[in-house]
Amino acid sequence: MRVAMYYNNRDVRLQEMPKPEIGSREILVKVISSGICGSDVLEWYRIKKAPLVLGHEIAGDIAAVGADVKGYKAGERVFVSHHVPCNTCRYCLAGEYTACETLQKTNFFPGGFSEYLKVPELNVDRGIIKLPDEMSYDDGVFIEPLACIVRGHRTAQFKPGKTLLVIGSGIAGLLHVAMAKATGISRIIASDISAYRLDAAKNLGADAVLNPSDKFLEELLKINDGRKADYIVVSTGAPAAFKQAMQCVDKGGTVLFFAPTSTGEPVPLPVNDYWRDGIKFIFSYGGAPEDLAAATELIRSKRIPVEKMITHRLGLAEAGLGFKLVSEAKESIKVIIEPQR
């Protein structure tokens, strides 16, 4: 079978690999749609394990099931989660599923940018969602990234009637905008250095947009009735964005650090500036099983218009172009690879 083998962001090669053989408790999936995630082009992080086949936002058809698999059959349309929790460790039992070591180690093989992938037993047991009839394969690609957003909002306890500032309007930032619109946030402000992405934010429900500048806080205060933001999501790895978020959060507010810094460097936290103001700093990684279920329903019901975010559909041989589009972050939002063409 064909795969797109990642060496670095500028070197993604179409190569051949044997089609995976499945065991009695495993499933073989024919990948129809596979999204390129912003984390796929986080080169400092990905290159450590290169060469490898990336891709974890997938939807496809069950091609074959192992003899001991129950509840699934060939031909069914599915989303498959690459990371699944053990459900028995102290973190899972406390509801902190994304801190589970099993979740962080599990994966399907070889990756979503391939014609077929093998779903291990644990993922078969708790990582497959049958796509509702109302959802396309491309819709299914958004289940995993939207689940991450659902968990972020849930963990940060975002409530209706507040002001949200989203710093960074790539695909994750835009999903935050759409999620806020769907859940009753009263004023949504998006920022980005790209006019193209700010236009996308407006189309998805942002009430106002800002371009980062020396007068960013001044402009925010004008837009938000003289107040800083109740909630802030940092959805970009630019170190300046982390500093900007800490300057723009109101007393009693919450900053959700959704993205890691672009090169892994630390960000200084001026503790004395915040310790009296009731400000909360929250981190969020991945999505738990309940978030995947919630994301599926948000997409099925059209409350989150994910189809409006797709800008490119490319064949597997064009995966290198897809990585270029996503890493350059110019005029693209969601790039989907279709491994069967």
C-alpha cells in the first residue's frame, strides 16, 4: 500500500509499505479522509521520531475484522481514535483521562496518511465511533480536533455570557471560535497576523477581530467596553502570544493555554502580578472519551459548521504540498488528505 512518509516539513515522500496484517482482536480500516493537524507540522517535536507516517484525524471504512471482534463488521463507516485511555489508572479514575500514560502511548498503525491502518485491540474496544448517516468522512476528520476543543472549554469551565479572546486563528483557534458561538459566549474576539484567517474567524462567528500590535490591549479595551477579556485561549505557539494573554485577562478570568510554545522554550510567569486577582491559568491536551462523543454530536447536529473550514482536499501523492500549506500558515485552514486517490 502507499503511505506518505514524513522526514521533515519539507520532505514528505510517497512510499510503499506492506498492508498491515490484523490479529483476531484487531480491525483493518481503509482510510478515506485524513486531516493534517497543526501538531503534525510541529517540526521540533515530530522530527525526533522521523521517518514515520503521521496522521491521527481519520475517517474511513472497516475493511476487515478479526475473528474475535464483536460489534463491528466490514463496510461500516467509522472514526477511529488514535489515543485511548486504560480506564483503570489513578488518572482515569479521577477523570483526568488525557494524563493517562496508556492514552499517551496508544496509537494505530502506521498512521492516517496511508491507504490502510491497523486498529489495535485496545482502540477497537474503546476508540471507534460509527459515523452517523448525517456525517461525511470529511466531517469525521473533525471529531478528534473538536474533541480537544470541547475538553479545553470544559476544563476551563467557560460559561455563557462572557467575553472570549482567541489568540491565534488557525484551525484550532477557529474551532474555539465556533465552539464559543455554539455555547453562548456573548462576545468573541479573534486575533491573528493573517487577514485571511481573521476573515475566516468572522465567518465562523467572531464578533470582532484584532491584528497583534503594540496597541493590542488598547484596541481590546475599545472593543470590550473598557474591560479586559474574561476568557482567553492561546492557540498559537508564538511566545509573544503567551505574554499577550497574561496582559489581556481580566480579574477573575481564565487563560487556557491550548498550544505548546513553538520551539518548546519556557515562558516566564510574573506571579506577583496575578496572585491577588483570582486569575486562573489552565492547560489542556487532547480529548477524553466523553469529549469525542460530544464532538460527534456537535458535528452531526451542524452546531459546529466544520465543512466551512475545509480549504484543500489532496490525494496521497500531494501530502507534501499539504504539509507545506499547513506549515506556512498562509491561505489554508483545514487540509484533508484522501489516501485512496
